Amino acid sequence: MNKKMMIFIISDSLGETARTIARACISQFENKEEWDIRRYPFINSTELLKEVLDEAKKNDALVLYSLVSEELANYSGDYCTENEIESVDLLSSIILKMSTKSNSKPLREAGLIRKMDKSYFERVEAIEFAVKYDDGKDPRGLLKADLVLVGISRTSKTPLSMYLANKHIKVANVPLVPEVPIPKELANVDPRKIIGLTNSPEKLNTIRVERLKSMGLSGSANYAKLDRILEELDYSEEVMKNLKCPVINVANKAIEETAGIILDILKENGMSIIKDYDI
């Protein structure tokens, strides 16, 4: 049986990027099973680095290193040259060219991509939360939410939930309908997390008529009648008063504008929940 050819992945972070590259390259060869990848993450000192490189030399390994630290990258390059070890520096030349092109200095800080990945996954989690707990589907979500929006139909509850989810905020929303009791869970939600949404009767009438027509229904249905809209608005006003929550009139406001007002209110209430990411 032939001895496996070894690839040493050395990184001052997780080393996932280098391992992905190694696997992509191995896939181009028929003898894929003859390669053995060994990953050495979080190598943050020359002492640790030397131990790994000594092992690479002993095993006649190909060394792929993604070291953000300039000191460690230079050490690896010098060691591999002096000891005739085949090696590839996966980051330094690219960082240098980007630095030259942009006329800016790189941070040289390990693990930044993990922070970006964390941001991405938290955004996805918030979006999935918004979908799961949209339109009062499951009242259990109210106690898990960062923010709860309440309002009658066509007050932008769902679009706002999705927009804020993209800012890592878990939003649940509850439709207010006179004939349907509000979820009992709502009484246990911190009032500072609840925002009421309303709209002008005329705007609601126009929006609801168009909504019905888009569904192939008559625009004169009770849902779009002004009397019914006024009844719903009166009911929602009473509910919001009992909840002691701030109320935003979304009439003639873009989603972004309303979202900005919501974030300002949360901040004023000491409920700032924006994550420390570029969003």
C-alpha cells in the first residue's frame, strides 16, 4: 500500500479557508484517497509554528499556510525555504496586492471572517424567526422575540418584520382583529418590546381594495369598507392603549423610515438590540 501524501494546513484562525482550497485542488486528481489533510488551527506563536513545521518536515508534507500575522507568515516562508519543504502562502501575496491597489494598510487580525460568518448566520436565524412567527402563527414566539409588532391588516407588519430581521432582530407580529382575542402570551411580553402600528382610514381603504382586486375578489367586500376599517382602528387603539405601547402611523412612510423610528424607540427604551456588525 502506497504511503499517503500529506498536506499540512496551518492557520492562526480556524484554517477552514485553506482546507477548502486543499480539498478543491485534490478533487482535480484521480488519486483523491492518497491525500491526507491535517489541519493545525490557532497557531499564534513561533514556538507552536516551529513544532508543526518540524512535523511537516518529518512527514515530507506539502504545507499550506493561511497566517494573517506577518511575523508568522514570514517565519513559515523562511523555515520552508531553508528546509526544502514545498509550501504555499495562501494570503500574503493577495493581501499585499490588495494593499497596494487600495493604498491602505491591512488589519492583520486573525478570525475576522468568523465574525462575518456569525453575522450572516444570525441574520438567517432572524429571518427564519420572522417567517415562523409571522401573522400570529404561533403565539409562543412572542416571548422569544426581540420585538413584537401589533396592528390591523395592511399596517406593514410583515414587511417590517423581514426588514428588521435583516438587522439581526427577531420579530414576531400579531394581527389585531375585533372578533379574535389577542394571544394571552402578549400580556407577558415586556411592554418596551411592543410597538403598535396604525394607518389612516383612507390609505387602508385604498390598499385593501387593491389587495382584494389582486386576489380576483370584489373591492366592495366588507374587508375594504370604511366602516369596517374604522371599527378595526378603534379596536386596535384600545388594545394598544391597554398594552401601553408606543404607536406609529405608517401612512405615507417607507418601510425604512418606519424601521428607523422603531429602532429609535427601542433605543430610547433601553432596548437597543442592534448587533455589533456592519448592517
